Amino acid sequence: MEREKELLIGDFAPELRLGTVLKGQGIDKFDAGTVYVIECWATWCPPCIKTIPHLTQLQKTFPDVKIIGVAINDDEEKVAKFVAEKGDEMDYIVASDGPVENGQEQDGGWVANHWWKASYTSGVPAAYIVDGTGRLAWIGHPVDMDDILPMILSGEWDLDEHAKQHRSALENNKVREDFALKDIIRAKAKAGDHRGMIEAFDEAFAAHPALEGQWWDTKLQILLRIDRPAALIYADHRVISAEPDDGHIDLCVGQKLVEAAIDKDTDTLAADGRDLFDAGLGYLLARRASLERGGA
């Protein structure tokens, strides 16, 4: 289930196509011997805004490093206004995202597609460190760079070992399969194909059982909207088949069923919600009884 374009630690960094450079001087290539930090952010992301002073301080601490904040999945006019209002608080290179190949939109710009999505990243802010040889040395949250960046600059960073660990984590955590499923679910949701979403979940769970632990609640929520009898059957299956390390599944399932049974306008039991309420309450009471017996 590998993507056509995949960006992993240890790979040579792809081209960095920027849109409008809103602060500083943009780059058109990665110069040998220079370390770069590419940060994906957005004006609508509060955590991204909180990282701005940190990035500014990093740029002052390491003036030879080129820090470039690229606004992805955002409106360029809003980004330009935001950057102008921030002034010197945002003291590093800032740009909007560049166009994808042939000017064809692919649910985001160049950096969103060739960096953010290609590296199996799902949230912002996200930072990428490119070392002096042009290879991607690290991916993570910007606030976690403080100890990493000096090691990369000094040559202490064991890139090959971290590349190996990164690939192993992708395999063990079924990250590729998870993102492939996410793409399928997003497409079917956009088309309004709820039955197709359930079929996609069933196929993915059968092929990769570990994915159910990440997606079961989404499947249950969809079934609660389109097929309540099937939702109750699946809820029971999920509780019975849960592994010891799955957490308090009975508690989670019970809460979701009870919530679905309540009329949101009146905050009372919905006319057709008795079966969901009784089933959900049963799971909650079973959890209470387990706790009283000293269970987990």
C-alpha cells in the first residue's frame, strides 16, 4: 500500500516549490553544507501560532540554518495578512505553498503533497530538517527540534540509524495501511457512500486487524446513522473481541451508544433510542461492576 510518492527519513529531500514569499528571501534549491528547517503550518491552527516565537528564537540561535515556514491548505490572502501583522515576531522565511505539477490541484499545493502527505503526516505544525547533504534527517513537531538540530549541525546525528527506525515504525504501526484507508474513507465520504465506507473498513480490518483499534469508533458512528441493528451487533463484537491492551472498550462503546440514544434538541431519550440506551447502559454497568470487583 505504498504511495506513489513517499518521503521518509534518509531520503533525499524533494524539490521545495514555494508560492508567494511573504517574508525573507525564498530558495530555489538546497545548498550543500546548509541545514534547512521546513515547517508546515496554517493560520487556522492554534498550535502553529504558538510555535512562532520558538521558531523565531531558533532562527536567532542558529543563524546559519534556513528556517522556512510554508502555509499549507490555507488562503494566501489570509496568510499574507497574518504574516504582516506578526511583523518581527515571525523572524524567518515565510511563504505560501507552491503549485503542484502542471498546475493541477491535488487537494493541496506542492509542499502539502510532496512533503506533508508524502511523509504520512496528518497534522500541523510539522517540521522537516534537511541536512547539509540534502537528505531528510528528521520529521516531527517544531518544539521537539531543540536537541535534534544541534546534533544534525555537529554531525552527531546517526541518520542511517534513524532512517532504519523510521521505516520500522511505519511497518510495525501499519502507517501506510492507515493512510491508504484514510484516503479511501475520505473519498467515499465525499461521495456520500456510507455503505462503501463500511465495506472499506471491513476489508481493511480483515487484512490488517490492528487498524480496527484506530478506526472502530468511526465505523460505529457511521453504523449508528445508517443501520442501528448492525451498530448494536458491531458494538457487541467490539467489546467481546477487544484485546486486554485495547483500553476500556466497554466504557467507550457504552458512552457512544448512550449519547446516540439522546435527542440533542431536548436532551432527553429519543423516541427510537431505547434499544441503544439499554445496550449502552449495559456496558457501562458491566464496567462499574468490574471496577467494584477490583478489575481493570
